[in-house]
Amino acid sequence: MRKGRFTEEQIIKVLKEHAAGMSASDLCRKHGISDATFYKWRSRYGGMEISDARKLKALEEENRKLKKLLAETMLDASTLKEMLGKNF
């Protein structure tokens, strides 16, 4: 996955500036982002604190590892079934 220019902490700070009363277009111009990017950030990180974003990132990483582990286990199981089917 592509690594963005902004960290979650920076994104949340930008969103807090918006909550403080700065307009979205001014924020986009100030930080060099598009309106679409700003609204995507707002839908994903709106109302979060920095600690919440860190927890979300940790959970996403754990979920990625578990999915990989499950896929490997299923591949091993199908390989074993295939080998047993050929022997009998």
C-alpha cells in the first residue's frame, strides 16, 4: 500500500483546525491537499484523538497478520487434502 505524506497525527491536527473554525478550502490550500483528500480524511478520522488513531493502526496491523496466517493455514490444509487424495 502507498505511504502517504501525512501521518495520522498530522491528519488529526488538520481536522482539529477545521473543527476550530477554519474553512476546508483554506486548510486545503495551507497544507497542500485536495478537497477530496480532506473530506476522505474527515470521514475516516473525524472525531478521533491521536491515541485512537494509534489504536486503529495497531488493530489494522494485527488484522493484516491474522488474515495472512489464516490464508497460509488454509493453503496448508488444502495441500494436505490434495496429497491424501492422491495417495488413496
